[in-house]
Amino acid sequence: MPHLVELKDIYKIYHMGDSDVHALDGISLTIDKGEFVAIVGSSGSGKSTCMNIIGCLDVPTSGTYKLNGKDITNYTDNELAEVRNKMLGFIFQQYNLIPKLTVIENVQLPLLYGGVSDREQRQRAMAALRRVGLESKAKNLPAQLSGGQQQRVSIARALAGDPSVILADEPTGALDSKTGREVMRFLQQLNREGNTIILITHDNSIAARASRIVRVTDGKIVYDGPVEGDKNVALQAAAGRDEEG
Amino acid sequence: MGLTKSFMMALSSIINNKVRSLLTMLGIIIGIASVIILVSLMNGLTSEITSIFDDFGTTSLTTTITPRSTKELKPEELYDFVEQNPGLYANVSPSVSVSGEVKTPDSGDDTITSSATGVSEGYYDIKRVEMSFGRFISYADCENKSKVAVIGSYEATYFFGLSSKAVDETIRINGTPYTVIGVMEEKEDSTEGSSDDAIYIPYTTALQATGTNIISTYVVDAAADEVVDEAKEALENFLLGVIGDSDYYNVSSMKAIIDEMLEMLDTMELMLVAIAGISLLVGGIGIMNIMLVSVSERTREIGIRKSLGAKHKHIMTQFVMESGTVSCIGGVIGIVLGSSMAYVAGKLLGMEVAPSTGAIVVAFCVSVGIGIIFGFLPARKAAKLNPIDALRSD
Ligand SMILES: Nc1ncnc2c1ncn2[C@@H]1O[C@H](COP(=O)(O)OP(=O)(O)O)[C@@H](O)[C@H]1O
Ligand SMILES: [Mg+2]
């Protein structure tokens, strides 16, 4: 069985005038099906860049990226679009819903671009909305929903296409801590149901919900292992258990 | 993703931006409306002119001969030639003009200056004369050099008050009395100089009145519209044979004159439409401009769509569909507006004015085409956006 995600020696270098910024400085990482990985690190450490490459939204300066065993490093734009559509589901910090489309239309988008029939689009989008508990808001516009609800819509949209990997970049960043915890509980539940989740956060207490921590500093992986092995996250994990227990 | 779906998407985007869409359409509306108005008016003018000439008979060939002592054309020769070619010619009549003063025995000093035309009975068919009272000149009138006249409704009402009262009355042309045997149908408004101001007398009588025996003008009627050109050529050949020098005769066909006129109108129409077409071009550039603005405003939306798997063609379709739809709606509004304005203009001008189906179809296709062509560049710009850059913008 190939790894679901396999990054090897990934560099992402931005040229800023005279100096080069190594946003990713030689990252190698493998993630398997069913994992719940949190990529953590302080702001500017390169987490988003890493996620964008895993999410096929961006291409590395060098290195190879295999998704489900296929080397996609040299894919064309349209082929990458196809990969995003079929294999990846995104949850963004800013929800990224299209404001003039209704909730259900937003959720249908990946299916629309996947060539699914109108009927099936509606059925599957409705099912996804039911999973996040928002089927009653299907005909609303995103602006009529609270932040937490909008983030759940974006989760429904990520789920609708039945992706192999769900990528969440700071999904709780724009939410208050209570709503944030709800979203995290939901992601945990999705993981228990078998979904592979890659979570990006600078918040150790959020990262504590994951089962594996990848800590990035200055574009390099400085820790990769279970939650207990990362001092900061382990501390938060213990605190979190006290709070909830 | 089906075309209907993208069309609905385009439509809702247009509805979401009503004012902007309308302003974008304005160029197309004005351009299409002016093209439709121009084409309609030119169509109206053309059919007006054609119908006027139709009244005179589009098949007639006017033959003018310059008198010359050596060789002359005897009337019988031309009559025989016409009779021998029934496939080409239907009729022939001399046309001898007598100008002078016309009055009645009782009208005293009240005279009109007009001209009587000496013709034969064939003239009746050639010029499609219609009588309201009495009869036209007959073969016998010409044989007998009868002093009879057929007058137009202008003369009839001028001298006798009513057309119905003129028959059997007497008019004097340059002093010679003529008995009125018929009054022609009113064609225009019975005024001086109009086509109702006409007097016909037997050509033999006219020759006598002018004191010559040389007929310099004949009107020959071709058998049908399709043979006019052939008939003209054959007549010219015949005349060359008889007279021997092409400088001494001339055959002009009504059809050639009309054709020339219609050709001129066509050129004029083309020019006017080309000028109106410039506003369509401007409209197209307006659409392109707004679409470019729209693409940069919606960069983030494009990024979101791309992150969800929209391909190049999906984004292209979305934007081209939008500009095509805007332009198409503008075109339809322009067609409706132009047609109704042309209709009103036709009513004011007293002309039958209507846009042809062809013009409407072409106008519609042109407006859709403009939207697609001028939407192409902005759409490609949108489709080529890098997803990550597009997502970052706000
Ligand atoms: N488009 C870009 N151009 C130049 N530098 C960039 C660009 N994107 C990211 N960077 C730089 O790369 C580094 C990592 O950025 P990012 O991955 O966004 O960090 P994080 O998400 O961990 O906060 C930062 O120093 C950032 O300034
Ligand atoms: Mg980030």
C-alpha cells in the first residue's frame, strides 16, 4: 500500500528582491489513510505553504510529491484541478464560501465541477449538510449564518465530494473558543469515521485534538510523532483533559 | 457542467448587478437599435422607390433617335421588328412631345402650360394607364389623325371641375381643338407637374401639330422583367443595322435606371450600417472593460472555485457565458427598440417601414458574437489565475 501523502525533500523558495525566503526548507513527510495529523508551528513557520502544496494549490520549487502513490509534481493545471476535485477537501480559516450562492449551491460546487448530475448533486449536498446539522439552512445565503455555521457549511462542502484527505488550515482561527471546540469535536468524529485529516494550527490546544503532531519551525520539521512527545502540545492536552473531565 | 446551468449562473450574476449590466449593455443596445432603424428605413425607401417605378413599367425601353438625313428609321420597320420577336417585346409606341398652351373654348385667358404626348394605342399597356372615364387612344384614332385627347385628372379637374364631366368636352392645345375621349385615374394628388398632369393624343396628330414627320422617340415594352437586358441589346443591334452609327440612337431601360438607383441605395445603406457598426464595436469594448473589472473583483471567488476543482474550461465558460448573455440581452432590447422606433418613423414619414427577418437574425447573432469575442480575453485572464494567489486576494 502506498502512503496517501508522501512528501520528499520539498523546498519552496520565494525570491524577495536580493534575498531568498525558504518557506519550506527540505521537508519530508508521509501520512497514511485514517490519520489525524496536526501541523503546528508559530506564525510564518511555513505551515500554510506546506498545506497548499499538499492541497495541490501550489507547486514546490523542488522535491517530489506523491499522492496515493502517484507522482503529481509535473501535473498540468487541469490535472491538478481534477486531483483537488476528486481527492481533496478544503476547510479554510475564512470559510471561503461564495457569498452570492446559497448554502446548498456552495456545497454543490465540488460536485458540479466533478461532473455529477444535478439530482445527485442536490442529494449528496443535502446529505453533507445533514451531517453538519445544517439542512434547514440549505436555501440561506452564507451571510445569514453565524461564523460557526458558515464553517460547518464549508466542512459540508469539503465532505460532499467524498475526498481522500481533508485539509483544514486554521479552521478555528476566526471562531470563538467554544465554537472552535465544537468544530474540533466534529473533525475528531470525522476522523473516527475513517477520514484522513490534516489540520494546520498555531494553537497547541487545538493541535492536542489530533493524534500526531508535525512541528514546523523556519520551514523545517523539528518534531514528528505522537502528541505526548511534543512538550507544548502534551501540556495543553493534559490541561484540556482536566477542563473537560 | 451543462450550458443551461452556466446560462442560469450568468443570468443570476447579471440580475445581481442590474445597473452595471444595463450600462454595459447600453453600447450594444444603441448599436443594434441604430442598425435596425437604418436597415428598416432603407428597406422602406427601397420598396417605395421600386413601387413608384413599377407604376411606370419597369420593362419599358425608351429609344431616342437623333434625326439625320442619310438614314432614318421608318416606324413600320420598328413595328415589324417588335412583331417578329414576341419573346422579347410586348409592345411599341411612338412618343411625340407637343408642348404649348392648353385651354378650353370657354376658359378665355385661363390657360395652363403643359405638354401633350403623341402616342399609339400600345402606350396604354406599356405604361399601365388606368382610365377612370372614357377610353384610351385607339388604332383608328392614329390612322385617322383624329383630334382627340386623353387627359389626366389634373387637367380634368382644372378645366371641368370633376373628372366625370370632362368626357366629350373640348380642349384647345395651341389653339387646335381636341375632343376629350377619356380621363385617367388619379395617381397622386391631381396637382400641376404631378403624374396626373398629362395629356395624350394620337402620335399622327402630334406629328401634324409639330409639322414634322420624324419620330425621334419610341417606347418599346419588353416581354418580361427577365428579358429586359436581352431585349435592350437586340434592339440596339437592330438600330445599329438600320442607322449604322451608334452615336445617333440611344436605348435606355427603366430597369437599368432602377437597378442603378437601388445599387446606390445599397451602397448608402452599407455605409450607414458601417457607421452604426462602430458603436457596436464601442459597445463590445465596453463589455470587455466591465468583464475585466468583474474578473478582478471576483478573483477570490475564482480562487475558491479553482480550489474546489474548477478547470480552465469551467471558468472560461462562466465568464464568456456572462458576457455573451449581457450582450445578447442588449441585442434583443436593441432589436425591439430599433423596430419600434423604425415603425414610428415609418408612420411619421408615411412609409411602409419594417425590419427584415434577415436583419433581425443578423443583429441577434452579431450581438451574441460581440459578447463572446470581447468576453474571451477577460475570461482567459480569469481562467489562468493561479489558485493560491487568487485565494489570497480580497
Ligand atoms: N507568496 C509569497 N511570497 C513571498 N513570501 C511568502 C509567500 N507566501 C509565504 N511567504 C513566506 O513564507 C513563509 C511561510 O509562510 P506561511 O506558510 O504562510 O506561514 P504560516 O502559515 O506558518 O504562518 C513566511 O515567511 C512568509 O512570509
Ligand atoms: Mg498560515
